[in-house]
Amino acid sequence: MGGHGHFVILAFILLGVLQRTFVNGGEFTGENSRLSGIIIPGFASTQLRAWSILDCPYSPLDFNPLDLVWLDTTKLLSAVNCWLKCMLLDPYNQTDHPECKSRPDSGLSAITELDPGYITGPLSSVWKEWVKWCIEFGIEANAILAVPYDWRLPPSKLEERDVYFHKLKLTFETALKLRGGPSIVFAHSLGNNMNHIHAYFAVGAPLLGATETVKATLSGVTFGLPTSEGTARLMFNSFGSSLWMMPFSKYCRTDNVYWKLFSDGNKKGHQAYRCDGHEYQSNYSGWPTNIVNIEIPSMQGVDAYPSILELAQSNMSNMECRLPTQLSFSAREISDGTFFKAIEDYDPDSKRLLYQLYKSYHGDSVLNPLTPWDRPPLKNIFCIYGIDSKTEVGYYFAPSGKPYPDNWIITDVIYEIEGSLYSRSGNLVEGNPGAASGDETVPYHSLSWCKSWLGPKVNITRAPQSEHDGSDIQVHLNVEHHREEDIIPNMKRSPSVKYITYYEDSESIPGKRTAVWELDKANHRNIVRSPVLMRELWLEMWHDIHPDAKSKFVTKAKRGPLRNEDCYWDYGKARCALSEHCEYRYVFGDVHLGQSCRSVCFECWHFTNWCTFLLMAAIIGGIIDKHISAGVIQIQSTSNTSVEEKNRCSLPKVKWDDVLL
């Protein structure tokens, strides 16, 4: 990456080291057959702890070094002013409050639950379920590393203050040296030597930004926290990272300086920002509609933000007779600063946001994240996101008559849902809806940008998300695809079934694979905890490390339960569902029928029973001895598997063909 490089982290990221194993002369070899991971969380997904002593008047709770700040809902409720001092940053230079500073916590505990507790823990869980899956699948404790960061800072400040990207590079290289293989990257990242990265998984990545960022900037988004929207806005706009996910046009680009990092190039100075003809010929910068429609107040400057006393004493009749001006702004006009300039005289935050936009983004000497991404020059790319949920794509704002930070109110919201646009008010909406809708947080237009990375011929497969026997699989091969157009498969949908649609291309770039997975109704904030997604990721990784894998991608022909948790009770048939792979087996402590449905040791089928799971988890985790002779594995158990499981899973010989994906 070089000493001058940046990573861009816009969503959840997991870096895992994966070594391809192979059969050579009858031995199971490879530099290292273990799987390790470096987890880099997303926005607001790292605990922050106090690094100061702060006395809080009128509250029994003070802040002492290492006290939890983000997220401690008890102190947020009882000492909100003190809590804000520890959270807010100077909007211009991104320094801490003079009385309190916070720094990111370290280790896995910093990212598993933000606010640990009996009630708050499950509500603030982030990576806990993922870590649980790693443990169940035999990953060793020292093979999972977390690299938290201060998500309040813009990318340049992360490096300047915390040397974060340099430390991340060293962590990456250390994991590479310890594990001996390339990496698997989950989410939206850039940097480092591409020979170190085996696969890149972009999970719910807002590749063209997210409209909800605009709402957070103008009116505030609480994300369920016990605070007002005005307080949330005040805090959010003090963070330099608040602009990191602003929506931008797919037709406008800055100089692709970041690609020079892959060839040890370097370039300093402000980057040129250019738009092609499509930006001015099409409407809405290629988005479904204008992002912002705002009424400009009839008064400017300080007069636009009267105090409560002034409001009570003033005669509002004159203001009511003066009609405001309504302005509309596209994604380009938001990302290039036009929108903030237009409301600069009416909003005290606009000047600060403009300063941060030009300094930390347009003026970044390495890269401007507010520009469309081309396909990263990596071997394997997987782009994964949810679709067809009700997602906000545009807003109508008007002055509220209240003082800052509550000076704007939302008068209407435009949503996309399954290929249609509608408004909260019921008014007619003009626009260009996409073929689908987004994941409740990021619009489909932004999520699906990675489809432009696919080649001219794409194989499309649609399969149910739940376990299935392959009878409901639909496959279209060699579908034509034009780079600037969406791919809309002509496939059937049952309204009662949630599907995964796979778009796969392994031919257009020799030696490289590109895939897009669309998961029906998968929520943006919960997708990383989705059992369906984790199942598909594990199967794809198993496929990639298998020495005799014949297909470019893991087969979609069948899906069965991987864990006991995947089995359930079928009340209609009064037995455990998926009887080929699940059986009723009561264990003391079970409280309902479904809990007693457990995976059986049936004839091994694509890792869908516990026996094969034990086998492959052991091989990946290095917890059993491996001996291969004439294409047959002979298992010599040294694991801590219970006697019952060893007896139930007594498979002295398992053919490679039985576990090939």
C-alpha cells in the first residue's frame, strides 16, 4: 500500500487469510491450511472509551479513564451534556473537546456488543453472531483479530492522528506471515498488495452513497438511541466521517489517483472532478429522483433562527405571507458542495460541512471516496446486498421556525419499493425507479453499482434462501450484459418465497471471478448476522480451498442444514422438517420441539450434516490429523468432540467427490 496509502471503509469488513490446499503425492499440504480473520467494523460499530477524567455536575455518574462512552445508554440518559463532551469533535480540525477525549477500544470485545448488558447487549450486537459462527466452524481463538478504529474521523485524520492505516497494513502483513496465504476481504475496502487478497466480499456496500446520510445531516437520525433528533444531528455533523457516505453521481469522477497505489505511483494535490455528458442529459444524476427538495426560509442569517422568546413575541403574520422558494438538488449537487452553498446563509452547519467536504474529501491527496468505483484489480470479487425493502430515496425539507439544531423538518419522504416510487404524503412522484428497491438503508441504485463490474456474458441463478432440494432452481446461462445497464432476469417469483439471485462471471477477465448476490428482504443493518448469508459465505470459502473443485463457483443445486440451529419442527407433519438431514433428539434442557431437532449423520452431502461439518471444520481449523491416500481421507480424531458425536459421525472413509462443492 505504501506509507501514503488509505483504505476506504464504508461498511462491514472482514479480512481473513485463506490458503489453497492441494494434494501432492498423496499428502494434504499447503503453506498453512488454517483460516484466520481480521475484522474491521463499520460506521458506529466500534466501542469508544474515555481517555479523560470528567466530573459531571448534577449527576452521580462521572467519566473516568477507560469508561465506556460509545455506547453507554445509562450515561447518555443521566448525563447527556457530559456524554456529548466525550463524543463531539471540533467540526473544523477534528480535535477532541477540551474537557474530554475518547478513543476506540481494542480487541473482539470492542465490536461484538456496543453496550453489553442483559437487555442492551442483544440490541447492540454487531459481530457477536459472526464470531459465534467462526467458533462453531472450528476457527481457532488466536486466528480472529479485530482492528477497531475511531469511526468519527475522516480517512485522512484516521491516518494523521492514529496512524490507523499504517497499523492496519502491518496487521495485514503479520496475519499473512503467520498464516501463509492470501486474504478474504468482506466489504468495501481499498489498499495493500493485491497478491495478498484472495477474495473481496462487499456486503451491503453503499458504492454510490446513501440518501439517509442527507437526512442525518439536516434533521438528525437517532438510530433508536434515547436522544432527540436535534442532539443526534449536532453530534453527527461534528464528525468528519459524516460526509463519507453522501450520495454522488455515477457519471462524475475524480482522477483515479488511488489506482496508482497498486503500481507504487504517487500524486499530490487537489483532484480534478469531471462529469460526462450523461450527467447533463439524464435526470437526477442517474438516481431514481432528486435527493433533496428544500424550502428556503424567508429570512436569512441569525434572523432565521429565533429564540423561543422571540418567537412568542413576534408577529408571524408577515412571515406567513411571504412564500418560500423551493429548490431541488441531485446527487451530484450534494457531493460537489452545490447544495451546502445554496443553504449556507440559512443553516450554520453548512459552512462547516463545506469546509470538511473540500478539505477531507475533494482535497484528499490520495483519493476522493465520493467517486464511482471501478472493479478493484483483485482476483475474486463478490458483491452482496439485500433488495426489495422499503427504502428512502428522497426528502422534502422546510424551515421549522425553531432554533438550531432543530431548524429543519421533513415534510415528505420519497420511498422506493420493488421497482416503484411513492411518497409518504401520497403525492405523485416523478422519477426513474430501478428494477428493485434497496435494503431499507441504502438505495438499490447504490448497492447494485457493482453489477457494472460484470462482463458481457453473465450466468444467473435464482434459488430459495431456505434449505431446498434443488427443485425450485432457475438458471439462465450467458445472459448479455451492457456495462451501463442493469441486468433484469426474466425469472419466476413466488410471493411466499425469499430468493437469492446470483450473477456470476468468470470468463470476461481471464483468471478472475466477479459475482453479485441479491438477497430478497435482507436488512442492511442485520445482513452481517444473517444465517443465510453466513451459510453461503462458508460454502464459497470451502469451495475455494478445496483442491479438486471443478466449477468456478460453489454449486447452488441443493442446500441443507449446516448446524443444529438450522433444523426446525414441522407442525404440519408433526416431525422435524428436512428429515433427510434432521431428526428429533431430545437433550436435557430443551424447552421446545424445534430445539430438539438436530442434524443427523446422514450420507455426506455438500457439508449439510454435522459429520461433514466436523470434518471440514477440522481440516480448516487444523484440529485433526489429515492423511490422504488414493483420493480418500482417513480421519484420525484428535479433537475434543464428544464421544456421542464421534460415534454418530464415524466415517472412516469419505470420498472427495462427496464433499466437492
